[in-house]
Amino acid sequence: MRDPVSSRGGMIWLKRFVKRGLLGSVLLPRRFHAYCVGAAKSGTVSVSAMFSTKYRAAHEAQFYQIIELAILRLEGRLTTESAKNHLRRRDRELRLEMDSCNHLAFFAKELVEEFPEALFLLTVRQPRPWLESIINQHLRVDVTNRQPEKRFRELSFSPPGVNYTRGEEELERLGVFPLEGYLRAWSAHYERVLNAVPADRLLVIETEKLASSTERIERFLFIHPGTIDIKRSHQHRTPRDYGVINRLPAQLVEEKIALHCSPVLSRVRALMDYEMSFHS
């Protein structure tokens, strides 16, 4: 009698072999190839869930490998060729149809060049609700002893020159980052994607309208109508609202959002207007 553990291990090995080799494109053909590269807390979990019923989809696959690559990019220690090599290997191993991962925005240019058939879905959450959500996550999820995630947060939200200003004493007391750090990270994330992805390969969806945008997404990806699971469009809601933003001076928050996010918001709105005519 065969050892079930050995049999299972052999099957896992066989699947990996098929994915990584030339057989992958034959035995596991893609019905489409897409990346969801919205910012964290903008619906990337929901996008993965909506597709996973009918398609090969994942959220933050190979998380620690990709976050360590993002750290190298933020530190200026990653060459374009090294990034492309990792992305090619990752794609051979995963063979995903919907690859939903906010960290992949750091490599939008490489993805565009390496996978000319790939399309990109960009989920956009407005700055104020995004601020509330990301601060809630940082208060809820302690990464003190998880070095890669701790380093990534520091590089992303506390770059040199970013400091607390008057009115942000509550943020400093709680040990989260300054408003400028968060909002600059929000803008930088979307700028990376907007600067790298051609408009005809990019679909921008507001997070709040994700559930009502399934038909637009299906048309954009050229997939069969009704194959996106709309019931799974509200995944991973933050379980607790700490109410931090409401304890800050309202004028301060609005001024910071206008200062750091207005240019990107204008670009997003212009692109959405373009898409309404191009993809309709």
C-alpha cells in the first residue's frame, strides 16, 4: 500500500514541476492574466476572493519574498534585472490568473515590460477613509517582532524628513506614523502604477464601487459574464475602529490630504473619465 503522505508529497512536487516547466502553459493555460495593484486596505483581499471561485487567484502570494524585494527597492539596492528575474520565477511557480498584491505596485514597470499580455486593476480608496483604515491596521497588527514587515512600514511611512507636526500628538502617543508619512505613501503608491501602466491596460475601480463594477471588470478582462463572485466583494473588513482620525484637528487632516494627495487624485479622476469612454 502506498504511503498517503508520500503520495501527497509526490503530487505537490508534480504540480510544482508542471507549473514551473513548459508544461505549465499547456496544462494550466490562463484564461486571462491580471494583477490587482491597489494600495493596502483598498480592496485587494476582496478582489482575490471575488475571482477565486472560478479562477486561479491569490492575495499576497509569496508574501515574505515579495515584501523583501520591495524593501530592497525602497532602499535603492535592487536592479531592474534582478526584479525581473524574481518576477519571472514567481510567475512560473504560481501561474495565477488574478494576482492581487499591493506590494507588486513597486514593480509595475517591470511587470508591464515582462508580461505584455497582462492587464492591471487598480483599486482606489479615498485618502481619508484609507487613513482611518491603515491606522486601524497598524494599531491592531503589531509587527515589532516581524522584522521584514516592521522595516517595510518604516521605509514606507517614515522616510527621512517626515515628522509629526502640531496637532499630531495623538499619533505620536499611539506610536503610529505622521499624517505626511501616510499620505505621501498613498500618493507614491498610485503614482508608481499610473506612471508605469499604459492607460489601455489599466482599469481604475473605486473601492466603494467594487461590488457594482463586476460587469466593467469582466469586459476589461474579456471573461465570461457572471464569473466574478459578487458575494465575496466585502472581505477583510477591519474589526475595530479606533477613531484616531476623528480625534485630530479636522482642518489639519483636510489640509494634509489636499497638500499630498490632490495631484494624484486629479490624475485618477482623469483616467477614470477616460476609461468610461474607452472601456464602455
